[in-house]
Amino acid sequence: MKKPASMLEISQADINTLLAQLQQLRQEITTARSTLAPLEANLAETFNEFQAVVGALRRHSMRLGAEIASIRIQIESFTHQEDNAQQFDESDDNSFDTKEEIIESTQKDPEAIDKDMLLEHIYRVLDPDVNDEDACLVGYLQGLCNDTSASLADVLEELPWGIVWTTKNPQENLAQQFERLRSWEVALNRQLQNLKLSTERLHKDSRYPLWQQQQKGQEHWRHFLNQCIEQQQDQNDELQAELAKLKQEWEQIFSVDKL
């Protein structure tokens, strides 16, 4: 069984190796962000352009679909299917409760202790009371640490490479320094994996195929948008016909019911 770092004799060479790994992790995170941010912006821009051309037709399609669903429910209520409608409503309510629980859980800060320990280390290494530059950095990082939406890795990303990373504070021995740096490594590794997953999700995003179409050139993009307009209009015509048929069926049921 591998012994924890606190039970081993940690040397400065071990610290230096870990510091090199942390520097590498930070560089990989920077590279991942430099890829992710433009892709997010490109997808948003492409989708906005698509919506400007096809969005009105798509919204009309959604309104038709909602109206069709509403009339179907009314028709079903007159064909003795009230139980199905009630079951649908209860399921929807449970979904809302679950969403509320998820939102509430995300407001908690599971890394609050880790961020407090980071701030404590920063105060022991820097001298914000004397050095104005240190004071500005500490103030900024403290604000981040107090932000429950910011993770430990988010704060570490904003921490410039320097003595806060490389220096052992007066309250630490080498083993404790190693453990602190290891905890930072875990946080940064998790951050890197999350960024990679975010990039993968963007490649699976429904907007990504639109962006791929746009990358084929403006002439191809215009032709693609025209095709989307035609297809959406055809779908809307079909929905309009279905809606008219359902309205006629509903009027017949309502007339019979009144008799």
C-alpha cells in the first residue's frame, strides 16, 4: 500500500518536480481555454445568424405545435383520458421540484475550506500591508475566494506564477508543502478535464453542425439557409393543416356535447 506523502521523506527535488507538473497543467488549461472560448463565440454567432433568417419560422412552428398539443388534450378529455393528462401534470411538477433541488445544491461551495487555506497561505507568503502590488493581488483573489461560484481551480488560474506557488510558508514543512501542492494539482487536473469535456460537448452541440456548414463558405452558407427556410415552411404548412383538422374535430365534439 502506498504511503501518504506526509509519511514519506519529501525532498526539495520532489517539490520541484511537482511544481513543474503544476506549471505544465496551467499551460494545458490556458491552451484548452484558448480553444474553448472562440468555439463558444463562433457557435453563438452562427446560431444568431441562423435564427435571424429562420428563427421566425421556427417560433411559428413551436406555436403551432403548442396549439396542436392543447387541442389534443381537450379532445382526449372528452374521450375519457383524464387520467393520462393528470399523470403528465404530476410528472411535470416533480421535474420542477428536482430542478429546484439542483439549483439549491449548486449554490453551496464545496471547496470553501480549500480556498480559505489558499488565502491563509497567500497571507503568510505575501506582504499586502507593505507592498501595494501584493495588496491588489490579495484583494482580487479574496474576492474570488468569497465567490461561491468560483472553484479552487478558478482562483489558482488567476494566481500568477511566482512565490505563492514556489515558496514554503513559515508554518509548513516540506511534507505539508507537498500535500498542499498536491491538492492544487488535483483541482487543476479536474479543471482541465472539465474544459476538455466542455469542448467535447460543444462538438456535440446542436449548433455545431450549423457552424460546420458556415465554414464551407458564404455561398454554401446562403444556400444552406435557403434550404432551411424551405424545409421549415413545408413543416409549418403540414402543422397548419394538422391544426385545422384538429380544430374541426374539436368543433364537432363540442357541438355534439352541447346537444
